[in-house]
Amino acid sequence: MSEPQIEPSMSKEPSASKEPLASKEHSASIEFSEDGRLQVSGELSFKTVPELVSASQGFFKKNNGFNVDLVGVSRADSAGVALLIEWQRQAQKQNKSVCFLNIPPQMLAIARLSGVDELLSLKS
């Protein structure tokens, strides 16, 4: 598995550290793609989500909003759904938009079972 990369935005914000998030067997990464999507990949779990929350603190300040593409998520638990809720909360707090694309079936099931799917802007 390759070393995860974190790039908080394409704007002139200071770059976050490119240190691994959690251990190599439990890793995740977030980075902006050329088309402006926030690409999320790896495992979204209680081991990786706290670092992703920290790494994403400035995302909504310099962007009007963006799409979060979850196609690269290999595994997720309820902490992954909590991450999406946190990003949705940050976006709403700053009057920005966020849309979640390609949400993995297991994350969608967790969101539906816990009744938070209607809080999130989900597109499968």
C-alpha cells in the first residue's frame, strides 16, 4: 500500500503533513483531484477518521463547496459516516455546499440504519 497523501486544498493554504494516517494496514487519504473533487480513499474507521478531520479543517474556508468522491474507500464503519456528517456540518456552518458521490454501500447502509442519510447530500 502506498504512502497516503493529504492536500488540504488547491488554494494557497499551507499544505498539511504527508505523514501516514494511522498505521499502514489502517490508512486513508484525502486529496483534491484536477477536476476539484475531494478524493477520499482507504479505510474510514475509528483509527483514521480523527486525522482526516484534523487534516480537513481549512477545506471550506477557501472553497465555495465541493464534491467529495468516496469511490476509493475500501472499508468504512460508523466513524466514516460521522466524518461525512462533520463535513456536512462544517459546510452548513460556513454557508458552503458539499455533495458526497459514490458512497460505498456499507456506508449508505450505516447512514440509513442510523437515520442520518437525510442529513447528508448523498449521490451513489
